[in-house]
Amino acid sequence: QVQLVESGGGLVQAGGSLRLSCAASGNIFGITVMGWYRQAPGKQRELVADSTSAGSTTYADSVKGRFTISRDNAKNTVTLQMNSLKPGDTAVYYCNLNSTRYRWDFWGQGTQVTVSS
């Protein structure tokens, strides 16, 4: 059983920065993917960025150059540094841990990010 706890959301003006953190607890092993998704009102949930335990990363085109994902395998944490925030980044951000081999797919409760113009 795995639990994900998110923190760092809030209200920020356009051009500002926020740092989201996610801590995973439980029996975690093998190759896993940890990342961040977001969902804005009326839209589908979309991948923002993720990182594998092997070290590879993926970013959505809309956040490349502005967001940076970092993962600490020893601590089972993942952070998302968000710079140059835009109103279009406003959404609920969800932490995710996934493993296809072990059929894991765990989600955090979500944290609200609001960017004002």
C-alpha cells in the first residue's frame, strides 16, 4: 500500500514561482514513474512532468523551460519547481506513482495552483 502526500500549492501572480512537493510512503521498489498531472475546470487531466527511478524525465511542451522535476529515490520524493507561471497553469495538480510491472497506480489528493493575471 502506497500513500502520496502533496504540498506547495497556492495563489501566485503571473511571473511568480511555486514549488510542489510529493512524498510517497509504503513498500516501494523496482522501476517506477513519479510525476505530476494537472486538471483545469472543464478539461481532462494532463501530464505535466514525470521522472522514472532510472533517471529519465518527460515534460509537457507547454511547461518546457519553465518547470523542473526532481526526484530523490532514497527519500521517495518528487518536486516540481514552477517558474514564470502563467494564468493558464491554473489547475489542481496531482502527484502520481505508477508501475506497469507491479500494476501500481497511486494518486495524491491534489493541490490547487492558482495564477492570477
